[in-house]
Amino acid sequence: MAHPVVNYTSESSWAMVEDKFSPFAKETLAKLIKFLEEEILPSTKVAHAQLPNEPELRWKTVNPVITELKEKAKKLGLWNLFLSKAHYPKHGVPLTNLEYGVMAEILAFGGHMGSEAVNCSAPDTGNMEVLAKYGNEAQQKKWLEPLLNGEIRSAFAMTEKGVASSDAKNIRTSIRLEGDEIVINGHKWYISGAGDPRCKVHLVMGKSDPNNKNAYNQQSVVLVPADAPGIKIIRPMHVFGYDDAPEGHCEIIYDNVRVPATNLVLGWGKGFEIIQGRLGPGRIHHCMRSVGVAQASLNLLLQRVTDPNRKTFGKFLYEHGTVVADIAKSRAEIESARLLVYSAALQIDKFMAKGALKEIGIAKFVVPSMALAVVDRTIQSFGAEGVSQDQELARRWANLRTLRIADGPDAVHIQQVGQRELKRVPYLAQKTKELEKREQAWFKKYNVKTHL
């Protein structure tokens, strides 16, 4: 009998990675699938219904369903699955990035609740990795431990209003030392998680040494309590009309916010080092979930086009036009994208995120676009219902479209991957010269001239 994971991935994909799963990972995977099917999926609509319609209340409400799911997940050992013990020995779990990748894809079937229920949702995942890797003992005790326990949530404040933040060197927020305090002044926006009543800390990136000749040593990261005087949350930004309450994506002004100098992470001028360590795994986590969203959407497409109640002009929907071709293209695209994600996860396992930049970059600009195409085909099969609140498809499309901007826009990743490829030119030129010499030796040996 096939492993239940194939209901969420595919037989060929599972066959490719099954032997790379430890006994612990296989046991965890089986428990996770059971938890998804018996707890998360049946409660998603209930959680949605628990969120008030009144704007003010939406930002103060923590869904009781999510709280209950978290407690159950923790007792089952389905907790902090993203944090690999190989890279974070003190705080991690014995799972590789590849093993977690398969699990993240499956969790995507539960929407945002899937990841949050097992304490694996952004931006907390990246912030926990920052604190686990770069935080000192006091910072870990005060902020990391409550995050690992799911007692609090967090925000990462990098993007700024009026600034081309895809180039982090442009960031203007001022971070300066004054006595034994750090003073922060700046205007941020689209800061995910900052609206959540459980958010207790912001990791703020800003310019601490604007005159440093090395532009990559001008930035620093500081831990700022969410209730620090001078933090002004201006408004939640909408994403394709969604406010994403209660977490939200907020516009924030830091007006002479003061924190102890001990709140500096790693050291002065270490901001770029920190964000590179943070964004690499985070980007691949997004890709893992995106593959799951595409797979879940294809499942809906298959059911829709074979539903006898949805016949048109006397035929099933799949008997019309290009529907069968859409199914085939979706299957092929999902399989291809999944292999990209697996490759990137394996590279991170072997060489850390810094040694997997090419694979991460390729996955980051390929996978969301693939998933968007699959969701779009599914929306088309549903007609008007596909863009309504009665289906999750419109929200999926909005989230995936946002991913083509978040954590570095497509253009940046494409440029970086292309530049990396161009670096191979000297090697290719040298190999071509060596080949030409060998070719001439063969021509000379047989005393013939080339026809080319």
C-alpha cells in the first residue's frame, strides 16, 4: 500500500526521497499527516468563522481553534519542525531541510493555519533562526525561548516606505548608539506580524554606520520590544484587498525608540550577514509551501471538472476545450518545481544557505509563478465561484502573487542567478580551447579536413 504522503505529493516524488528520510522523520511525517487530516483540515472553516467582521475586533482576536491546535501539536511532538538540529544543535529538531520540505508542502493544504499550528509560520521561523544562530544567551532566553514555546509572536522590520527596499543598502532607518542605549528612527511598512496581539518583539534593521566605505557593513539589527515607547503602528496594509488580520502587514513609525545597547544582535555592521542567514531558509520554506498550494489546487481542479453536477452542454467540464491539457501541464509543472525545491533543500543540508544561493534563487522565481498558473487554471474551472469568498482560491492567488515580490522580487533573483551563470564563462572558454586542441590532433592523425 502506498505511503499516505503520496496523496499530498506524488508516488514518483516520494520514491525519490523516501530513502533519505530517517526513521524519526518517517514517524513524524505519518503523525503530521494524521494531524492534518483529523484536526487541521476539519477546523479551518471554524477558525475562519471565529474571526470577527468588526475591524477593531479583528486585530485583537486570537482564534481559539488555533490555540487548541497548537497545544495538541506540541503534545504530539509536531513542533518547530523547520529548525534543523544539524544547523541549530541547541534548539533544533532532528529533521533535515529536505525532510521538513516534504512536511511543509503537506502543511500548505491547511492554509496559513497548517504552519502556525506546528509553530512553523513566518515571520517567526526566520526570527527564531536569527536568534538561534546569532543571538547571545540573554537574547535567546528572553525572546527565543518564548518563540520556540509558541508563547509569543514576532515581526521582522526591514522594508521601508518610499525606499527601493529590494536593495537593502537603500534602507534609511537610523540606528545609533547614545550612551548605553540604542536610538531608532525610521518609517517601515509591510511589516508582517506586527499587528498580532501576540507580537512581543520586532527585529529592526537599519543604518548604523552610513559613512562606512563598505556598504555591506552599514546596517545593523536590533531587538525592539513591541510595546517600546515611540513605536507607532499607523495602519495595516492590504494585500489585494486582504488585511490578513490579526497578523497583518503594518506600516510603522519608529520615533526615537530607545532600547538597551545589549539589544544589538551579533554586532555593529552585521545586518547584511544576519539577513542573508535569515532569508535563505525562509525563501525555500515559502517555495515548499507554494508547491503544496499548487498541489491542493490541482486536486480541486480534478474534482471540479469531474463533478456530474457541473456538466455544461451535456458534457463533463474535462470533456471541453483544453481542460485535460491544463491538468497535464499542471501535473508536469508541479513535479518539476518540487524537484527544484528538493534540490535547494539538499544543498542547504550539505552547505548551509550560503552554499545554496543559486538553487534557492532559481526556486524562488520559478515556484511561485508555477503555483500561480495552477491556481489560475483552477479558478477558471470554478468560474465566478473561483474568485469568491466561498473558495480559498482567490486568497491563494493573492498570497502567491505577493511572493513574487516578498523576500526579494523575481527580477533580483533572476539577475543574481544570471550573473552566477556568467561567472562560468572563463571555465567554459578554457574547456573549449582544450577540446579544439584535441580535435586538431584527431584531424592530423587521420589527415582529413573539417566539413564544418
